Amino acid sequence: MFSFTVKYFGFLKFVPGLAIVFDAWLKIHTLITKPILLDWIDLIETRMLSLPNTTTHNHKYGGLQFDRYQTEIGHIHSNGLLDMLLTRKIKANLMQQGRILDHHSFKNTGWISFYIRTEGDVQYALELLQLGYERIGERE
């Protein structure tokens, strides 16, 4: 459903507020079909906020965005899709392992997508976000 919507109706994300409404619908759908996923997203948020200089806010295309020093680490849509930017080298290594996907919109970049579907995926998502956190690095 999400992939279909992005592929055929992705241009609608440029309509102000529509992506936020779509993500709200995803959250309601997730609450009905897999409520534990929302608990996992809350857990990820709690763990990420425990890292120094990390904040969260709504992502411009829906979901929860994690920032370090006002630079995006990544974001999670309400269906459990984690999108984030890594280096192309790290992305290539992770793709060889077969657990992540090329980003659904930004192909041939450092952007990746990872679906959180099981409780075990939560730990892997946190590991990916840690890589993104470290990519941004320390600023003084």
C-alpha cells in the first residue's frame, strides 16, 4: 500500500499538509492492524532521545524525525518504515547483507529504507540510527 502510494501518488507530497494527513491515516491503520508497532516506535524514540544533542519532531513528509544538531539522522513513518541517510559505502555494505532496501524515492544515493516488522527489527533499526548519529559526528 505504502509503496503503491509513493510510486503513483508521490507527487501529492508537495501539497501542503497532505503527507502529514497520509501519515496520520497510516498511524490509525497501524493502531488497528499492528498496535505493537507503535510501541516499538515509541521505544526507538525514547532510546534516540537518550543520545546527546538529539531531538525529534514531525518529518515534513510524515513520520517522526530524529535530528542531531538540527541535522536529520532519519525518520520513521507510522507504518514502521525507517528512512535515513548513510554514506554510499556503508549503504553498499548493508545492502550486501540483505536487510535494508534502497530508498523508495532516492535511488543511487546514500538513502536507505528499512521496515520494522518484528521485535527483532527494533534493535537493528537502533543500530542503523546509531550509524546515522555517528555519521553526523560531534560539533563543538
